[in-house]
Amino acid sequence: KQLKIKTGVVKRVGKEKLSYRKEADQQKAKIEKMKEEGKDMHDVRKMGEVLQETLMMIPDCHRRLVAASGELSSMLEIEADLNTDGECEEFIAAKAQLKEAEEQMKVE
């Protein structure tokens, strides 16, 4: 049961990080569009502040992703004896999620 929970945590935090990255890119594009259209500078500055808040969340998500995947991989090592036949679904799912998390950690 703990293995499922930790796998879910890694999955959720990874999605969160990607979502913040995507949101930051969208906000950058929106700010550029606002500048081109000559919108009020106050509005542009406010959007800049929102962008900064979003960008601050990415390193936090990255830290949590590193911690969660570390916990999951150590749990896999500790509980390896439960997966003697190599066919335990939770183990397969956890290993797949760890591989995905490694890819997500490479993305800034």
C-alpha cells in the first residue's frame, strides 16, 4: 500500500512541475502579446508578478520530485524481496513512474 502511495506522489508532483512549466510559458507569451498591443503597463507588471510566482514554484516542485523519487527508489530496494517473480504490478508501476520522473527532472 505504501508503494502505491509513493508512486502516486511521484506521479502527481511530476505532473505539477510540468504544469507549472507550461503555465509559465503561456504567461510569457501573454505578456509579450500585451506589450505588443500597448496594454497598460500596470497590467503588464501585474502579469510579470504572476509569472515570477509561477517560476518560483518550479524549483519547489523539482525538489519535491527529487525527494519523492528518492523515497520511492529506496522503498523499491527495501521491498525487493516481495517482488521475487518480477511480476508484481505495484513494482512494475513504480519502476515505470521512476523512469518518467527522471525525464521530468531533466526538464527545467
